[in-house]
Amino acid sequence: MRRLGTHQQTGFSLVELMVAMVLGLIITGAAISLFSTNQRTFSLQQNMARIQEQGDLAMRFINQDVRLAGNMSDDVAATFIPGIILDASSAVTGGSAIPPGDDGGSDNDRLTLAYHGEQDCQGNGGTGVKEIVNTYWVGGDNGDELYCRGNQSGSSAGVVLLRGIKSFQVLYGVDQSTDGIPFASQYLRADEVLAGANVDQSRIVAVKIGLLMEADLPVLGGDDQDQTFYILDQEVDVSAGRTLRRQFFSTVAIRNYPWDVI
């Protein structure tokens, strides 16, 4: 009678075990690398979307007010002269604790606009057309909050519109010719317009606005080095940090200027 053979379990050899371990480490490393890359991509896209949204909103707020600057209505007293306000003495509505046109702290500008409308940037108003004076500047504890103060008393701190603004710069386009065609022949700072002997403030026909926006959170794996940006006429140096930043620029024509001086 023939004896049946038996099959004996021998297990893995040392070489097979080492190969399996190496393959497992490679697969695990690839999975970790893919996860890390996806995390960095998500962080970058999230910060980019946030900056884009904040920048667009800031420009929308300011540009809309610039277009309204100088708008006049017969329902408002003629003693109120709307338009671009460069000095504090001209901001007659509700007093002026914030000098328009002056430096807004950390080399930021301020922008003050006056027109006849129904509500200021803080929602004050109601029914009927009235005098509106809105002042925009950057401040706050971190110096990156866009404020607007409307027709409030001089003690009003204004309202925060947005955060994440590292630099807010404004230049004013002045038409130096008298050909009846509105054209900004040069762009000047507020102090240059006020100090210029041959510059008429009523001949401002455009406003240039520059913003440097900064993301709230650092980007994973981003560059950690100092950076320099040029926002209109201002050089802005920012310290090292893995933070995403982006520039926004806008040039807005003044619609309601005095035609008799253009």
C-alpha cells in the first residue's frame, strides 16, 4: 500500500519578508505624500478663494462710493458741497475726528467721500435724500481691518467692513488741462494735491485705489521669507511668514465733477 505524501507549511523566507516590508513602506510613504500634497493644495486654494472674496468685496464697497462722490440733489441744502474731501475742515457732516487724506497708520491712506444719498456706510439714514460723508481707513488691533465711518459724531469709531488688509493706498487723478475733456494728466497723493500751488482740488476726475490683502491662515508648505510689494506709490515690506498675499488695483472715474472747471 502506497503512503500518501504530506505537505508541510514552511512560511516566508527572510528575503520574502523583507521584500514585503519594503513594498509596504513604499505604499505607505506614497499614501502619506499624496495626503500631504492634497492638504497643501486645499490650504492654498482655500486661502486664495478667501483673499479673492475679501479683495473683491473691499473694492466693491469703495468703488461704489467713489462713483457716488459729488452726486447732488435739489433736496439738500446748497451749502453742502459733495465730492472728494482731502482735509478735515471740509468734512462738515457729523464732525470729523478722523482727518481725511492723512496717513491712516502703518503707511496707509484714508479716503473721504461726500455725496447726497439716503444711507451712509454704517446704515444710518432713513427716508429721503440727505448729506452723506463716508471715510475709509485701515486700523484695528492688528492694523488690518477696513473701517468706514459715516454720518456719526466725532467720537464714533466706525464699523469694520473687512479684515486682512495689509496696505490701503489712494492716488487722485487731476486734470490739468482746460479743454473740457476729463482726463487725469497726473496722479497725486492727498498731501500733494493740497500743497500744490497749481493743483485745483475740484479738478480731481479719477481715483486710483490699491490694496494688499493677506490670508487669515498660513499656507502649509509655503515660502517663509520676507517680501516686498509695490502698492501704487508705496513700497510695502512684509515680514517672513507662510502667508498668502495678493494685490488689488482699481481706477475709478469720478462721474459727478463740476463741468465748469474741467
